[in-house]
Amino acid sequence: MNMKKSLIAFAILAIAAVALITACDSRQAISRSKPQVSFSAEMTAVKDLSLRKDIARIEFKRDNEPFSDGVISIGLDTILSAGDGIYFAQTPFLRLFAGGNPIVFSSTDDLYQKGLSFSMPDSFRITSVNPRASQTPVNVNIQWSFPSGATGLILSVFSTLYHVDNTSPLTLVLPAGTSTYRVPDTTFEDNSYNTVTGTYYIYLVAFNGSFGTYPGIAFPLPDNLPPAQAISNPSGHLRYGTVAQYDSIRIF
């Protein structure tokens, strides 16, 4: 009996000691969690039928710093990092389709993954250039097929030597429903109104929202492009469109 009482007394003393130690330790547990980070992206995606390439270029940032350790995919294709926060892919490692194309941004270390979709305009082509060749500057009528899924068009007509022959490229933003345009004869003159012979390229772009420059672009863009489509997570902008097979006019 005395042994039993001794064990009970010892247990009571042990519990009291633990309680006293706990009461004397006033330190609070520190909750550790990963700080919130923000991501941003600037993307241009192009189906260029003249180059016969699908192209995507993305600038990806984490807390406003270039971020090269993320993973970005469009559809089933991974967009590889080229360093310094730039991600780039083109045919045959990228396929863009008319209509919806899903894109996913992720960072494994940050447990971050966000997806969205962008809609590429359908393929289209220039159907008529009249006249295609002339000995003197004339108005030239251009016609093209209708690109579904576009919110606007870009027309660019320019001399192959416009950087040095003093001609001024014709660059315009046209409504999506437009299917013809008359190029004025002054397009084929220099700034002194002299005829400039040679080849003039015709490029047409169907865009959705807006458009932007990209690696390999072969034509000048107008200055009055509409604002790019804004996204919120990641924050930033998307620019995308379809470039028709180019055509040409010959002044001789």
C-alpha cells in the first residue's frame, strides 16, 4: 500500500513539474510560411504562313525580376527557357491552332500554376493583286479571303529597299470585316514624288486583340496598333495573330 501511495505521489510531482516548466516558458511558436510572390508575362504568339512557322516568345518575371526557372506550356508543347526570363519556341517544337490554345505558367518551388487560353485567328490568304506589275505607279487593288476569329487586320506594303530608297512603307490597321484595299500610287514614289522601280512586298496580318513584333518578322508594323489584351494572373499582356503568305507588286 505504501508503495502504491509513493508511485501516485511521484506521478503528481512529475505532472506539476511539467506544468511549471510550460508556464515559465513564455516563448510563442513562430509560424513559418512562404512569402507571397507575384508573376508577370508578356507574350507574342504568331502563325506566320510566309515563314511556315508557329512562333511564341514570352518574357516571364517573378517579383519584377526575369525568371528562368519556371515552366510554360502551350497545349502539349513546352516553351523552353532561353535564359534571362525569355521563353521561346517555334515549329517544329510548337503548334498553334485556329481557335483556343491553352497556356499554363508554373513555378514548382512557389507551388504556383495558372492557366488561361488565347484564340488564334484562322488561316487566310491574298486572293488577288491587280495589277501585279506596271511600268508606272498606279493604284493597286488587293483582295483577300476572310480570316475568322480576327478582331482586326494589318496591311503592310513596302519596297524591299525602303530603308535606302526614300520610299515610305504603307502600314495600316483595318477593320476585321475588310477584304479589299486600294493601294495608292504614291506608295511607289519617294519623298520627292519620283517613281521608284522594284519589288514591293504585301503582308497581311489577322490579329485578335492586338499584335506585336516577333523574331523573324519581315515587315514594318503601324504605330497605331490597339492596346494588347491584358491578363491578371500572371499580370501582363498577350499579343497574337496569323500572317498570310506574302505577295508582291512589281514596278518596272
